[in-house]
Amino acid sequence: MSSNLPTNIAIENVIQSKMRGRVAYQGFVSSQVAVTFSYSKLYNDPSGKGYQRPINRKRCTDFANYLSKGEDSLYTPILLNAAGNWEFHAYDKHRPNLGRLICKKKGTLMDGQHRLGGIKEYISETDSTLNIPFLAFHYLDDDEEIKLFDVINTKAKGIGTSLSRYLNRDNDELSWVATNLILRPESPFFSKGTLTGKRSKEKNITLQNLYSIVKLLTKKSVLEKISKEKKLNLCLFYFNTIKELFPDEWEDNSLYRMTHITCLNALAIIGNQVINENYLAKSQQPDSVKIAQKLINLKEIDWLSTGDLKYLKGAAGSKVLASDISNCLKS
């Protein structure tokens, strides 16, 4: 979404202050201005610096309904980053912290996406005007903006661990591997994974699920020490091998349980064991032929959703299944 405004916006009676050394502006705008002077950077922004979840219409409608309660419906200020595009002009030298704020471009919205969506819905339905409080930082760079969004949402109300992993993908190797398992077309999880933690019938594997799977596949072994690129290739090789050997079980998550989280965790636990037993340390490569021969024995497991696997749940269920798989591979 473009950050350009058709014309500059002037906001009166703004207080300029400092927060931890950063210049910030506090004030109120009309609801009509509030829905136009900012934009959201979605997590899939082409810049790679996006972070917001797709908007949830129900949450917007719920907030609009809340606003209809009248004077009892209080709410917190929306939080923005002016990114250096807003100018403050004090009214006079005796009151240097009170003045007019000129918005030359839209600010980026760090907190308040659903509140603004609800406000837009409410003013459209009631043809009314609200006074919307805001707090805007004069300038934060992209990484500071993401970090503050992450802190607000993970420490306060929870954006969910999946989106948090995505935001930290450049600072955490396992988050990077898990993210690429969803984004790369050659990945067996490409059509099954969701970055934001919101599941659907088709996309039933979250980024946090894949983070745990990568961890189980590599932990307490030499695989922990290899580069993130090699970890990714290892995951792609292992789970693509399973997908190729059992295409029906992998694709149909209604009829079969192979790609349900309890089973995927069990397969990761076994993968750790099988890959380490057949790992060529010199080339840092798995012995793909031997591993594929072992994995053929997964056919001994009844993967049907109507079978015994439907009773297995959670970490305990994954360990039970991993033990059963281990016995099958030995035989």
C-alpha cells in the first residue's frame, strides 16, 4: 500500500515529547483523518520488512459494536511511526512542546489495526465523528519498528508464536529454516503451512509447528552445528522423501494422519535417529539411499484417521508413535 497522501494533513494541539530519547507526538485526530493518515505493513510486504497480520473482519466488527455503547467505550491510542515524514511547528517559543503537526506522508501503523477497522465501520454506519487518540514516534527505522511491534504483542496481548518466529527469522536459525519450509515451492509444506498461526483445512501446519519439527529433527546431535542452509536442505530431503514414498498419506490430511502435528513430530524424532545413523560426516550429507530404504518401512504403520492413531495426542502421543516407528524400521 502506498504511503502517499493526496494533500498534507495538519493536526492541531499536538504535544511533542521524548520517550527514552526518541521524539514522539501525542494528540487527537478526527475519525475521518484517523482512517486515512496511516497504513499497515503486512507480514508479506515485498520489502521483507512487513509484520502485521492480515486484518480480521470479525475483530473490527466487534470493536464497532463496542463503540456503539457510547460513553462507556473507552480505548487506547493507536501507535504510529511517522518515519521522519511529519513536521512539528511550535505555536510559540514560550510553549515549545505544543504546536501543529504536518503529515506529509502516511505513518505506518504499529498497533491499532483492528481498532481503526472498527472505527471505519462505525463511522460509515452511523455517519458520526469520533476523536481518536494517537501516539506517533517521529522516526523509527524498519527493524526498530518490527522490534517494538513484536514486544508490544508478545509481552502484552500475544500475536502468537508463529508470527513472532517469522519476525525473528533473520536473527534465529530455526525460525529461518521453518519460514523457508513454508515459503519455498519445493518444500513438502509449501501448500500446508501458514506463517501467521491461523489454521485452515488445507493449511493445518503453523510456523511454530515447523519450528518444533526442525528442532526435534536436529537436536542433541551433529546436525545442530551445521549451517541453517544445510539444516533446511536436510529437512527438505527428509520430508520430501516421505512425501514421495507415501504421496496419498501426505496429501490427504482428512483420510490420513501423517501430516497431523503429533505424527509429524514423531517423524521428526525418528528422522533425528535415522539421519544421524546414516550421516556422512565428511561431506556433511545424509546417505539418501540408505535412509530412503529405511523409510519404506513406514508402510507398516496404519496412517488412517480411523485407526489407532486418532487416539494419540500431544508430546506423549508423538513419543509413543516414534517408538512404534522405530520398531518398524528395525524390522
